[in-house]
Amino acid sequence: MVPILIIFICASLGMNNEERRLELERKKQKLAEMRESKRRLDEERRRSMLPQNLQQNGNGSAGERSTLSSQELAEILADVGIPSEPNSSIKNASTEAKPQENGVPQSHLSQTVTSSMSRVVNLELTEPRSIIIPQKDTTIYCKTTQTDDERVSVCEFSMGSQEFAWEGEEDMGHSHKPYIDDMSPTDEIERCLPGFKFKRGTSHEAEKKEVEEEKPKLPDYSEQEKQQIMKTIGFLAFFDQGTRMLERALSEKRDFDQNLANDHSMLYQTKEEKLEFSRSFQDTKWTNGREVLAITFSERNPELFAVGYGVNADKPGDPTGVVAVFNTKFKKESSDYLFHTPTRITSVAFAHFHANLILAGCYTGQICMWDNRVVNKRTPINRSQLSTNTHTQPIFALQVVGSHNAHNLVSISSDGKMCSWNVDNLAQPVETKNLQAKNGSKAIHVVSMSFPQNEFNTFVAGAEDGQIYLVSRHGTTTNQDIEQQVFEGHSAPISSVAFHRAPGNGQYDFSHLFLSASCDWSIKLWSIKDPLLRYSFETHSEYVYDAQWSPTHPAVFATVDADGTLCLWNLNEDIEEPITRLSLENEGNASQGRKLAFSPNGQYIVTGDGVGNVHMFELHESFYNNVKSDEWNKLANVLADMKASREEAEELNETMKLENGSQASSGSVSRLNWDRL
């Protein structure tokens, strides 16, 4: 039983192997068919891509294929220069070959030669392809010299270089011939290639003439067109800016040949003068003969200052009021900007938070505004109205106070009316109040005003009655009248009041001090905090028109009087006399001083006189550059001594009054007794 089962299993395994073998053969056959079909498809694709003539040559039929006979082939080869003998030599060599060469049977060699000879090659006529190898360039220069301007250019390269003909003394009158030993590349090429002609260029002068002729000529403008161009805003702005720059450049007087390394005199030259004349400013046409009524510096542009001028009686046809803006940075005398108005100017102020605006108070009570950005416009761009709600009297005090985001223009007229304005709108004042005496019987005629540093509510106002009023803009009011505190001491109209301007050093703050100048020939020092602190400077012999503090030194101030005397004071050195005096002169004669102002950096003092002259003086470096902190301590001690002296003087006055009173009473008693007797 077991052997039968084994035989059955082996038979079944043998049948499975046979089936597997047959299956593999079928698959191999199928793969071969697939390869054959793919090969046929590739061959058909290649045939379709061949040109038409190659397809015809590749066909098996001899009738459709075009062939050449041996005679035609020999003629073609003979025309080309190839003999037809190599075919016979190849045939002889093939027949005479050895039976076996290099291990290859003779039958195989003969078959190969026969198949190669039986292949027909189609030949065509084509253009020969030439290959040019460029040679290395060598630079050749023409050794020629220009000897005659009136010549005829023989040869000229396209880039403009010229060649000149040479002729010997023997050939004078003959035609020009090029010199063979120094032949140019152009002539050499023309000699080698007679049929090749170069394009001859023209001379440089001819080229220039052609270029000039080709340039379009601008048409000449008529006089009317020129006038129209000169009136355009662009031309006026360009001309104004250009002339200003040229004027600044021409006014700079510098010694460019000076050798500072060898100039030993500069080593020992020091500036000991405390106040030295620098230069003058004037505009011959507009400022001569006009009284200077106001001077103020710009805080945004510290090098600029504005001067307000009065009327010129000698020229009634000119504008009544003139404002000139000068520049201290450049050494030129004329103004950078000039404005005018048909009314007399009494005060000038810069709009500190608007760098390009200039404001002026007028004698008629109007406020005028100019903008230096507007080209060729000297008349005001804006002005206030004349009405009962605004000023109707001359405005002698004008100042912009506040911060960048909240500021106002404060003005006071001679009738005691104070107005607060928005700089952007001068149609109506923001606030209006009247300054009257305490009894309310009369108005206060204000001629000057000053605000403390960093204070926008309290200010002092000097009046024609010789009194000074401390005013609060937003204090308690009754019937729109401002409450005030009175400082009495002057016996004539107040011409100027000015608060202390030097910043504090952290320990001392002197912003409560202010000066007053009066027509009683005196200057007085006051304090709004301490009524006992006051001092009088009485060295002038004429009306004192102005007094101003230095913005950098705490103890320095300057004064100017009607006699043309400019005084510089330093309280830390002397409180009785000024440290220096200068006389303002006009063509050798003393002129009447009117106004003065310190530059924001404290380096210069600018003064104006009664005939339109503006002079600038430079202070010693110790007054404005790196001021010692000890100066504040010295001034505090000086003020303490002044206060002590004032107290002693008042006690002495009280004692004298009591003594005079007792003497008067005893005299009356004795007189009564004598009468009784």
C-alpha cells in the first residue's frame, strides 16, 4: 500500500513540473512576440523620421532606387580630383588575400568586401566651408606731425584720428603720396586690395560744424515772453535763492593765503575786550533814515533777528512800516527777508512755534503777519481787524507764550487792553481784558511788557505814569478788569521791562528778578517775590530806552540810552558802574540808541539807533561759553547784600522821620509857649 502511495505522489509531482515548464515556455514566447512588435514599431518610427530621399534609397526594389553608373561615378570623382583606381586595387587585394589572415576565414573576408562594394553612396555638390583663424593683433602707430592747419586730410579713421600726407622738397607741386616707410594700415590694406575702398572721414573742424548745424537752435524769446517768464513763481524763487547764496559767498572775507603754521603773531594774540564791535546791518533803500523801534531774535533759528523800523520822513512815497530780517551767521550787511506795511510798526515778535511766521504790532492797533516762505510777497498775509473788540490804540508790547501744543499771542495796547490771540486766526481775539488802576478811575497806558521764563500767566507791564504793574492773566477779575500789584519808584515813563533769562543751576533760580528802564535816567532791579529787594543804577545822563538780561550769564545785563551809550554790567564785579562802555556812532557822530537784544547763545548784542543803523557787538567768551557755576553763588551773595542795604536804608529813613517828627513837635510847642508869652 505504501509503495503505491509513493508512486502516486511522484507521478503528481512530475505532472506539476511538466505543466510549469510548459507555462514558462508560453511566457517566453509571448515576451519574444512583444519584443518583436516593439522592434517593428521602433523601426517604423525611425523610417518615418528619415528624409524622403533616404526612404526611397532604402527601399528594396531596384526600380524605385536611383543609382549612378560606374562611368558617371568615375566622371564625378575625376571632376573632384579623386582617381577611380583604388576600387581595382581594393578588388585585387581582396582576391589575392591569404586563405586565413589574423585568424579570420577567407570566406568571411570576401563576404565583407563584397557587401561593402555592393553598397552605393550618393554624393552631392556642396559649398566648401572655410575656417579662418584670427591672427594676433599688433598695434601700429602712425608717426605723423601736424604742421599746417590749412591742409587737406588725406586719410582719416572712422574714430576721428587724422593722417597727414608728406611731400619732399623735390616733389613740390606734384600729387601727395603716402610715405612707404611709415605707411598706415589703411593705405597698406588698400594697396593689397585695390578693389576694397575705405570710407574717408572728414576733419575735426568739419565734424564740429556738422554737429553744431545738427543741434536745434532755441528760438529767441520776445520781450513779452521774457517778462512773463520773469513773473513766474518758479523763476522768482530760483532767482531769490540764487542771489542770496551768491551774496553770502561774496560777503565771506577770508585770507586763503594765510599760513597759520608760520604766523607766530597769532600765538600771543588774545581777545581781552569784554565788548567788541563786530559789524553793522543795513539796507540802503529801505532802512536808512528810519528809527529802530523793535529788535527780537528767533528761538527756532537763533541766527536770525528781526528789526522793526518807523517812518522815513524824507521819503513819503515809501511804505510807512518796514520789518527786516538779518542773519548773523553770514558776514553780509543786507537783509535776508524784507517786509513792509502801510502803517507804522511799534513792536515785533517771532512766532516761536511757527518758524516761518513774523508778527508785528502797528500804531493803528492792528497785528500783521508775514510768512518768509511766500516768494516775492512783502505785504502781510494776514492781519487783525479794526473793531471795538480788538485794539484801537498803538500796540507797544507783543509776545508769544505757551507750549508747542497750547500757545497764544499776547498783546497790550497803550489804552491798557490786553488781547490773547490764536496765531492761526487773527480775525477775533480769544480773550480780551482791560488793565485799570485800583480805584478804577483811569486806564493804564502800557508801553512795555515781559513774561518770566516758563511762566505764561503772570507778567509785568510798564506804564507811562512811571509805575510797573504785576498782572495775572487768569486771576480773579471784576468787570473784566485785571487785578495787579504795583511797583513804584520811577518818576518818568517806563521805556522797558525785562525778566531774568539765564537758567538756574539747580540751587539758585533768579527768574523772579526783572529790570526796568525809564526816562528818569535810571535802571532799577526788582523782585516779584521779595518787595524789599530793589536796587537803582544811576550812571546814565540821558533817557534810558532799553535794558536786557544776558540769556547765559546770571549777573550780566546791558543798557542803552538816548546819548548812544551802550553799557555792559556785571553785578558780580561791580554794582555801581558798568564794566565797559561803548558809544554808538554814525559816520563819526554819536547816534541815539533805541533798542537792544541779546542773541540766544549770549555771544552777541544787537543795538539799533534813531537813523536806521543796526550794530552788532561780540562779548568776551567768559560771558557766554562755559560760564562758571560760581557765578550763581556770587550773584546770590550780591543780592543778599543789596537786600541788607535796603533794610538798613529803610530803618534809617524811619529813624530820620521820627526825629524830624519830634523836632517838629518840639518846635511847635516852643512856638506856642512863645506866643503865650
